Amino acid sequence: MRVPWHTVELGHQKPLTSARPQVSRRTTIAGGAIALAATCMLAGCDVDPEPGAIGPALKPGAVSALAPHANTELGKRIDGAPGLVVAGERLNVGLLRRFYARHDFEPVWTTRQAQANLLVNAVLRAGDQGLNLELFHANLLRRRSTLPPLDRELLLSDAFLSYADALARGAVPIERRRGDEVLTPGPIDVPATLDNALGSPDPAAVIEALAPTTPTYRALRQALQMYRSGNRATTDRLRKIEVNLERQRWLPRPLPADRVWVNVADERLILYRADRPVFSTRVVVGEDVQINQSPEFRTTIDATFYNPPWVIPSDIVAREILPQVSRDPNYLVRNHMVMLTNGDAEQLPGPDAGLGLIMFDMPNRFDVYLHDTPDRYIFNRENRRISHGCIRVQNPREFAALLMHQPIDTINRGIAMRNTTRHNLPVPVPVFVVYETAFVDTDGTLQFRSDFYNRDAEIWQQLQRHPKG
């Protein structure tokens, strides 16, 4: 049985011998957050410097979060300590500072009781979105009248801002996630959205409009309501629904109408055009062991390679190729491989090469790609988790024909030339590699899949965290 290798991205200028520098598939959450904050600062957007606070977001045309403000009691309270706490619960200083900068650091809710009550009711319905109410100070909100006026003011704003932020980009934003869970929507100015809600006849609707509107999100919410009202689901099933509602909040709004969708949990690829599925095929994904799991990310397919060579990185060479060579001196020759001076190995193109006869160029930090394989029998397996993270496509020629807008005979003729060639797509196509253990299939039916990477529990635990001071 062929050993499944991990693919290295082929360089555009020297596709036969070069590879872009390797990037670790395991980056630290803290490192990612620091880099994100640094990038945001360079771009001139606001950054939340508070440890554990909701992270940076663009704020076009608004007052800088670090700008001087009026010397008000509220302003002093927000800037008075490294952590802002009300009744034992920590508040998000970054979001509060940005919101009150829009109001000269003066109280907002004392003259807007009706809007505040409507927004409180919305927050207390957060469970309908699969969210834990205590993320938004639910118990304190219910007894807010017992709090001092300034505490009550800050508590209301923090609850509304945090709820809006959770709907807009997830209650577990990218800076709190694993290094291989990097899907995220575009930047959303949450304080500006709350401001817009203040002038609306239905402020709750403005905030709740930040949630996804995908068919999967709607179906999961309906299922959550049905299971809760009937007590008809196990705890595990309810948690799976809540976790996958959260994953939907990590997606862009709206999704591109033309896209490639790879659901690792479903071990399937779907091509959408104008939001309609036009092609579906089985795929092989990363093994269950953590180092080889397929990550969750977004990129773009730019081109197809016909007859691609395969550059095998030195760590895999040391771990898997050299032991084979030590047992069989003819291993390299028999597998059409040559050793490179940098410790990598290269398998020459051909029908038995690890990448098969076609590869889809989709640059990404994980060096994970879609490609063909000579081992066709593996697609008959129910468990197709046997790669080092890359994704093998069962029907790559049909897929290429659709991406290239060409007849499949044209694809076949290009491959038959036997030389390595790169062909740009007429229009680059976004590709999403996701891990959805609950989703709506192409027929509109809600489906559930096994959590074979054991990621659901970690997300669920994050959703249960409490903002204690």
C-alpha cells in the first residue's frame, strides 16, 4: 500500500525543483494574535490591547481607540485599570473604549431605556443562536437595577457589544482558536453597528442581522429549537449543533456564489456556481493523528498543474523515505525518486507519482493542496482519512474541466503531453476547507458526521467560558 505523503507547494517560477519555504502547520494562537494586531496597527485600524479581550476590528472613519478623550467619569473608569470588572465579571475594555469614543465618553443608556430593554431581551435570547447566555452577563442583566448607575451603563454596553461581536465573527474568534482553525469573516465595526441600532425602530434586529444566513445556519437553529422543545436529542447532539452554529459564524458574509467547498468531516468536495452545486466528489483527507489533520482555511485555486512532480519535504524524507531506503537500496529508483541536496526528495512526474497527473495550485500557509492520486481504490473506503493533510480528489479531470471552463478532452490532451505544465484558471475560484460535523447537504437535508478529529469538544468548552474578573 502506498504511503500517503504530504504535498509541498510547487513554485511558480521553478515548478520542477523548487518549493516555497515551509510553514509550520501548528502556529500558536498567541503568535497569530500578535501578528494580527501588528497588521491591524499598520493598517490604521483599532486594536484591543487587553489580555483576553475580543480582538482587533476595522473602524473606518471613527475615532481611534487610543486617541485622547474627554475627562469624564466614564472615561476615567474605562481607562482606570488594566482590567475593567463589574460585579466580579470582566468587561471588554477595547470594545467599550471604541463605543464610548463615539459618544464623547458620556453615558448612553440613561436616555435610551426603551432601546436598552429591547437589546437586553435580544441578549437573553442568545440561546436561540446556540450561544451561552453567561458570555453576555445574563444573570447580571436580570438584576441590573441593583447595580450602581455607572456599573449598569458599562454592563449594558458590554453585553450588547459582546453579543454583536459573537454573532459577527464567532464567540470563539480567531485569536482564541487552534492554529489550524483560521476561517474568519471580514472585519466588522461592532461599535458602529450598535450605534446604528440605537437609531433603528428595531435595534435587536440590527444586531441579530450580524448572524449568518446560510441554509446550514438556519437549519441548525431550527433543529436546536426542535430538540430543546421536545427533549428529543442527546446532550452530544445538542452540543454538536451549538458547535457547528459557531463554525458558521466563522465564515464570510456572504459566501462567494462561486466556490469550492471541501468538508473534511464529510470527506467530500462540492463545486458551487451561483450558489448552486454543480459537481460533487469524494476526497481523501488527513489522518486522525493531530500532526496530519487537514486544517480549516480559505484560499483561492489559481491554476492547474498537469503531470506535476512531487517535492517531498526533508522531515518526511527522514521519517519515512530513508527507512525504506535502508531496507531496500532500490527504493528510490523503483519509485522514480531522487534525493535533493537540501534533504528533500523529488518524485518525477508520471502515472505512479504521489500527486497523480493533476494538481490544483492553491497557495496557503499550511502547504495543503487538492490533487489526483494513482491509488484509485482508496475512494471506495468509508474511512478516507489516510493523507498527511492534503486532499486527494476522486474525479480530478472532471473537476479541472469545470474550473478551466474547458471540455474534458482538452484536459486529457494536456495531460497526455506528459510534460509538466501550469495552466491559469480563467477566473480564480475561492476554496474553503472546513470541518463541519453538522451541515445541510445539497438536497437541503441536515446531516451529522463523526467528530473524528476531536475538535468539537474544545470549541464547546470555549463557548462555555465565563467572563470572570
